[in-house]
Amino acid sequence: MRPGRTLFIAAAAWFLLGTAAFFSDTALLVWIIGGAAVLPLIVLDFAALLCLTDPLRLTRRVSPTLALGQPASVTITLLRSDAGAAKNTGGGFIRSRSLELFDIYPDGMETGDMPLRIRGRALARGERLECEYRVVPVERGPWEFPRIEALLASPLGCWRRRVTHNVSSTGATFPDFKKLAGSNIAGSLELTGIKEVRKRGQGMEFMGLREYQKGDSVKAVDWRATGRRSKFIVREYQEEQDQQLLFLLDSGYRLYRQENDGEAGRPRTQFDSALESAMLLSWVALKHGDGVALGCFGAEERWLPPRKGMSALPALMRSLYDVKSAPVPSSLFSALESALARLKRRTFIIMISNFREEDEESLSWILKRIERRHLLLLVSLREREAEELARAETDDPLQSAAAFAYLYTRRRLYKKWEHLGLLTLESSAGKLSSALVNRYLEVKRSGRL
């Protein structure tokens, strides 16, 4: 129970009148009579707030799956039901002049509609009253609305009472994939003609065994099957009709850097951009018949084996929607080594991180090993602060020189890798999706897979 607005106004008026009573006997008499008349009303108003209640049941309706950054509707329903009063331990509705609802929404959401103000009136039995507001999810991951708190005003407005209704709603916030899939990038994919590209390399699928025929290569002879059947048996292969992609996302400190969202102005990590870009390219690859696998390393270790078909996309999103980066170390070498142990066929590996000069020596051995069987694309996100310092004219020339040297060594590393036959890509977080899709299309057309 807490004082209401009317009580504060009455107390202020009585205090001012008491000040005037020091200078006038008439004002003193009015002050005494006024206080004696108002005090019983305040007490009766207090009693009304405690006693004159009707059964009330509150429910909340919100979609269990929300998209990051997209407004979502939340509907709260007030229902007067005598049978439901015993079930709801939160109290009830009063015939008061006003009712304020405070829906305790998750920390990963924003709204400007709280509190919800309802003009007080009595509800008939079974009558429903709905009020709606909107929230904007600003973080990926699971969420919960734990309860609804109602602030009831007494009939005269002198007192207010807080009542808690334990109404829980749970769900999850996913990356805003609809926005990405509806972009010009995705819309132009129908014109690429990717499926007609001839594939080459080590991508051969085993069809079966058959007897040796004149003209068959000796390398195709299966000597074990030949020994069992006492005649020459060869293995028959066909060219693969699809390829396989593997995304390796660094969830450690390298992509923990925060940047403002260009559309909403909200801070988000570079890892968020990397994950959304990987989801978009997964959609593109699955749409064209390729298999997609995904692994995270650093703050969280996750591995999703290769899957094909558009039905695999929801499974990818459910498995990765809650992955977040953290300022912890991550091992690029261990991630690549683990991927090599899991992959059974030639794969287009896309590693997204923030590569630096020290990675040249630490990755030198494993990069050569990967290139013997797989195709590797090393994707590095630009650091906006370093680029701005390198271009800015500041009072501290050493700071600008250090930023310039840092960026120079990074780009020199990428050129070294390109001379070794590796694929590299450097992009800002905002343009990463389009850059990744374009590079994927180039690789598909070139037939390097």
C-alpha cells in the first residue's frame, strides 16, 4: 500500500492552510475543521481499497518466437471470473478510478508503453478487457515474462495498492532472418544459374561395384572385392551433384567488439553480424542443394553436422539462436584441427574471425594441410576504430601511426595467404552478408569445389 496522487494534493493543501493558520484565526479554524473532515474520508478510502475487490484473472498472449529488432505485439487480457479467483493467487480487480499494469518484460527487450493505464470500471462476470502494447527484442536467446504487477487506485485516489499476478510466458528471440532473406541479395539469386555449374576436384560419390570392363583404369580395381569373388571388380563413381559448406564462427574476444546497428542505432557485437551472415548464406546454399555444417568455438563450443534441404534451416536456427560471444580466448588452430577430424569429404570451409599478424605462424602448418583436400575462405571483420585512427588527424601522431601499422600488417598477412592460394575476405560488419554471398557465387562459378 502506498499513497496516491490525491493524498499528496490534499496533504499539500492542508500544509499550506496550516501555514496560513499562524497569521489568521479564521484560517486556523478552517484548517482544524478541514482536517477533521478529510481524515475519515482517507481512512474509508483505505478500507475500500482493501475490501472492495472483485475476482480477476490476467493472461498474456505473445508469440513464442520473435525476430531480433522487429516489434512484437503483447496482449494482456483481464477477465472477471469467480471460478478463476481461487486459481489466481495475485488478487483481484477493484472498482477504482484507475488501474495501471506493469508487465515485467525480459531484459533483452525494450518498450516505451509501460505502464498500461486503464480507466477503472467494474467488469461483469465473464467479461474480457484487452490491452495491447509492443516490445522490440534487442538480444537473441531465450526469454521469459515472469509476472504482471497491477497498481490499483482507491475510489478517491488517495491510496494505491500493488498486486502481483504470476503469469509466465516463455519463448526465444531469433536472428531477423526474414529481413535478410527478403533483401536484394536473396532476390537476385534466381538469376545466377548456379545449378548448371560443373563441379570438379575430389568431389566424387561412390555408386557401387561392377565387373571389370575393357578400358577401365587399374586404379579403380577394388582388390578386396576381387579377392573374394576371384574376378576383377572395380569401384564405380559419379561426379557429386552437390557440395558441402562448413562455417566456423569465432565466439571469443576477436568478434566481441560492439558496433552500432545502422538502422536502429543499438549496439551489437561483430559476432551477431557474423551469425546473421552465416544464416543467410546457409539459406542460399541449402536452396541450391548444398549441404551445410556449422561450428562455433571460443566462448561456446558447438557443432552441427552437415545437413541438406530447406528443412535443415530451422534446425540450424534453433541450435544457434542463443549463441553469444564473450571476451574469452579462442584457438583458431584447434577449431580447424577439430573440423578436419570431423569432415569426411571435400568441403568449402568459411572461417569468420578477426585475423592478425600472429596468426601467420600459428596457422602455417594446418593451412597447408587443409588446402590439400578442402577449400578454405578466411573472413576477417574490419575494426572501425583502428581505421578511423589511421585516417584522422589527431594531436597524438604516435597513436595514428600505431593504428596505421596495425592495419598494414593485417593486410600484408592477407596478401601472403592469397599468394599461397588461400581465399581471403575482409569486410565491415554491415556489408558482410553481401560480401559472403558474392564470394560464394564466385567460387561456385569457378568450379574450384
